[in-house]
Amino acid sequence: MATTPSDSDRVNQFFEKLEAKKTILAKCCELFTALSTHFSSLQHSVTEKSQSIDEKLQSLQSHSRETLDSLHHRETSIPERESAAAARIQDQKDAALADLRSSPPPDPQLSVTLKSLWRKMDAAALLRFVVSKRKESASLRAEIAAAMAAAVDPPRLVVEAVEEFLKSKAAKSGVTDKRWACGLLIQALMTSESRKYSRRIMDSAVAVVETWKEHLDGESESGAAEVVMFLQLVVCFGLRSRFDDQYLRKFVMQFASRRDMAKLAASLQFGDQIEDIIDELIKNGKEIEAVYFASESGLTEKFPPINLLKSYHRNYKKNVSATSKKGNNNNAATDDSNTSELNSIKAIIKCVEDHKLESEFNLDNLRKRATLLEKAKAERKKSSTSGTKPQNKRGSRGSGSSSSRPAKSAKFNHAPSSSFGRRNLAPSSLQPSPAARFSAPFNYPSQTMYDGATANPYTATYGTSHTQSPAGITQQHYSIPVDNLGPSGYRSTGSYSGQTSYGLYDYRNGAPPTYPPPYTLDQTTYRG
């Protein structure tokens, strides 16, 4: 039976529809698979986030419990802490009252007297006593730091001592000695572990610093030691924000050769400006100072110490040669150039030793050269001294017996000759050397010159070394007033008796002071 055309068309249409439905079913299957995968991924992500949230909640709950337990423990311990603080204050009060009632012993020990003065919180008496013991500066520095713990409020006593110094400065009486004594007290406070100050102390410190700033601004030329003390007080009490960068930077650049200035600059938080400060030091020919600044600021990669030392070495050679040529190589010019060269060599050697760079910077040739210069200097000094001795022109008597009277000494034979004086002058044509403080003989076999064997790193910070004893100050009890010592006691100059050990980078001594972290305002110990 033959199939009609209409039946064939219907069959074709049926298969076409079937093929179309097949395509639709395939697309639906693909879409379903994609949707299933997507929803599975979403469900997995939601599950992970939910688990993470649960873990964070558990951690937060655990931390909250620990915090609550800590707060509860602190709350329960408040009465005990208050009673302990009250007992300590009562003990200190009783000790101070006992010191006030009792008569001082005829020859008290240094530590006993210092603790008594700290307990009494008498800034004026403490300054007088410290000044009277200036000959014992080496032991005095260590004892001051130890005796500070006996004070009820050490920061307040230091601030009051600075106020006494500023009063003396305004009255122009006993300025040099009190400045030196205040320097010791500020150093002791800087190295103390406690940096919590009450609001009242902070307000007093702000007032003192502002008054001190007015004094410094009113002077045509500020003393280096006083500027360092001022900056230390700013760092100690966290008053950096009260001064603009340019004001503090001016002091840092002006007295960059000070031994403490590199650490102070790092503590003053100049930020990116410290790089500009180091660049300016290098441009001014102060590569040695730049090495210390870069080391304290952690910028040795940008300012490699070896490159700076080599640059300083080249420059001082040029300056020495220029000085000799300018003086036509006469004796005075030769002496000046040799002195400058010796100081520069010592500065390089000390800088290399401080930063442990011996393996990268060979010092053998420099040490040999320094030894030769030291010998030549000693010979010149010896010949100059022998040349000034007077000759005895008294002839022998006719009887042949010599007179029992000694020959007359030349008048003013103690005065140095002009050539010797000129040798000790710094050449004006040279860049001021940071090594001018090196004056002791160079003893290379033992290298004792660089050992700095002092018990306290601040022995040479605010004055001469403890071996230099002013003859005019006798040891006396602190109750004897010594506010205004005359010229016979100490040299009166604008910076701590004009002593060069604080005037320039005194690298011979121990490491500079390590400043504690910035202050914090104590809300519990002090009630302000």
C-alpha cells in the first residue's frame, strides 16, 4: 500500500519537531548542570563563611571573657595597690621627716646625702650639693641615678631644678655650675625606666620649656650644652609637637657634632626630613657626623658609612695640603695642618671602631700615620718648652766658690711661647673638625685611648673627665651654699665651663645614652 504525500509530510514534520525538542532538552540539561554547579558553589561558600563567623564569635567570646577577668582582677586589686602606694608614700614621708629633724652627720656618704635630698624634694639644696661635689663627677653620675628612686616624684624635682637654673640664668648668678648640675639630673631622668607623668607635671614641664625657649630665642648665640639639655627635656616629656620642625632642626644642625645629638635627632621624629639633615651634613663636610646620624636613624643603606668615611678622608687631605700651602709651609702652618690631620685621623678611627667597620675600612696606615704625628707633636712641644727655660748668667765668684743663692728665674717663665700658642690654634681655613676633642696621646699597642673605660657613659657629657679637679671647690656638705662660685672654682664660659668634652662629638667615651620610649600619661599612679 503506497504512502500518500500527506502522510510523508506529517512524518517529516514529526521528526523535525522531535529534533527541536531534543535540542531544547539538551540545552535544558546544560543549564540545569550549570545552575546546579553554581548553587553548590554558593552553598559551599556560605558554609565556609558561616564557619568562619562561628570561629570569630568563639574567639571574640573567649577574648571578652579574658578581658572581663582581667578587669575584674584589676578592680579587685585596686584596694591592695592603693594600700601599697599609701604605705610607700608614708614610708617616704617618714624618711623625709626624719631627715629634716635629724642633724646631718659631719662627713656623710655621697649616696646617703643624695637619697636624703631626693626624699626632701628640695631642688635648690640638691643643686647646691651636686655643684659642691663636682670634683667627684664620675661617682656622682651613678649615685644620682640610684638615689632618684628615693624621691616621691622625681620628674617634679627635675622640673623644679630646671626652674632654679632658669632663675639663676635670669639673675646671671651661678649659671655655669647649675647648668652642669641640671644636666646630670636631666640625664638621670632620661635613663629612668618610669616614663609616666601626671598632668600637673606635664603642665609644669610645658611652662618650663616655654620659658627656656624664650631665653634661648633672646640670646644671640646659645651654648651647645644648654641646647642639648633643652632638647633632652623636650624628648623626655614628649613635647615634640609643641615645636615646628625648622626650629628643632636649626639646633640639630648647629650642634650636630655633639655626642648625644644623633640619638636626639632620631628621638625627635623628623621623619623623612632626617634624610635632608644627613644630606646637609655631607654637603657641609661633616661626613663623620653623617655616619652617626645615619646609623641612629637606620639609613645606612642609603648613606653607606664606608663611602662617607672615604669621602671625609679625601677631603681632610685636601684641607691639610691647602693649609700648608697657604702658610708657605712655615712652622706655624705645618703645626696647624699636622694638628688638623691628627684630629681627623682619630675621628675616622673612632668612628670605624664604634660601628665595627674594621673589616671594611683598613686602619693600619692611619694608625701608623697618627703615631708619627703624635711623636712629632711631642718633640715640638718638648723643644718649645726647653727653649723657654731661662739661662743662669750669674758668673762664678772670684774665690771659686759658687753662690748658694739660686739663679733668678725669668719673669713670667710659666707663660707659653708664641710659637707654642700658635700651634694650638685651630686653622681658620679648615672645616671645623669633629675630632678636635682628641688631645690625649695615641697609644696604639693597647688602644686605651679608645676604650673609654668609664663606669658611666655620661662621664664626659656635661663636663670634664673626673680626673680634672677644679682646685677652687673644696668638698663640703650640701648645706653650705655654693650658688655663685668664683672664677677660681671653674672656668666661666658659655657652655659648661668651656669644656670641650661636651663641645664636640666625644667619641672616646662609651655609647651615647639610649633614650626610653616616649612618655605616657599616668592616670592611676598620679591624680594630677
